[in-house]
Amino acid sequence: MREADLIPLSALQHYLYCPRQCALIHVEQQWAENRYTAEGRILHDRTNTPGGESRRAVKTVCAMPIRSFRLGVSGVADVVELHGDHGTARPIPIEYKRGRPKAHRADEVQLCAQAMALEEMFGMEVPEGMLFYGKTRRRQTIAFDTELRALTDRVATETRALIEAGVTPPPLYERAKCETCSLLELCQPKPLTRNTPVARWIERQVESA
């Protein structure tokens, strides 16, 4: 896979949260901000400047460019901690999120994709990472087990199929997700919701890819 063929790593999180949101952002290049995205942007400001610092046996690197040719993604990790001696240091990705831990696994998939990219780059296993949530002000350890890695592989494949198809799927209104989405006005999920199952639409895109 060529560098130019890599899709944004963040698209995996958008896709698992909502395929239509993913297409609006990464196919139609649409974006809008609300209170929640503004809070997330402010939280990320502290990690957006590339650089690093060392404390004892841990080096902290902010805004590290990463990529995985196996998954076909590239992006920037908020923070990567390198634990151990130089040359054998084990990377641990840390992703910053506003709010609290969620019922869905979109944040975990995004973090796992970062870990799988770091494994390719460093040539060593990355067994776990951290999610830091702004509301709780605590780190949550995420183990990259077989189930999460398989889910990340599948989401990467389906996200690529969606982006390459270049077609935005129909909306599926879900109050808990839609009413907090910054793209609510652009998406118009309530009036546009149809009977066409989104899952079947996604299956067709994957089959034709």
C-alpha cells in the first residue's frame, strides 16, 4: 500500500460511532463545531505541539505521526510514552477525550489502531494503552486483546470501503448519538431517516470493494 492510499486513523472512530458521520467528514469534507467538539479541541491543545520530555525511565512524546500499512491508516497520536532504555523502549499510546468513558468501543478502536501502528514502527508488541477522559480526569487502561484487535481490523476494512465508495450512507436516527453530534444540522437524521437498513448498505460497500 502506498502512503497516498492511507486513510485518516481518526476515520475509524468516526465510522464505528456513526458511518454517516464518517462519510460526511471524510467523503464530503463537511464539518461543524458545537460545545462538545470545542471542549475536545481545547483538551487536545495541550498535546498538539510536537515534542517530548523525559522523566526518569519514561520519555513522553506529543503529537507523534504514526502509520500502519497493514491497517491502511495514518494519523497523529496525542501522546506516546516510551518506557525503558533507549533503543528498547516500549511505546504506550495515550488518547485524550472529553467527557466520560462510553458504552460503545469507538475510542478503544481508535487507540488500538494507534497501538498496531506503533507495533509496525517499533517492531515490538504493544499490549495496552490509555484513554484519558476530561470529565473524570483519570486514565483508563485498555488491553489490546484478540477481540479488540479483530474489531479494529474489521472497522479499518469497512471504513476504507466506505471512503473508497464515495457514497454517504442513509441516516439512522438515534437520539443519544444524534442530538450531541456537531453535524446534526448538516446530517438531518430525523427527517431523512428511511427504512433502508444502514448495516445492509455497509455490507454492500464491503462486498463491492
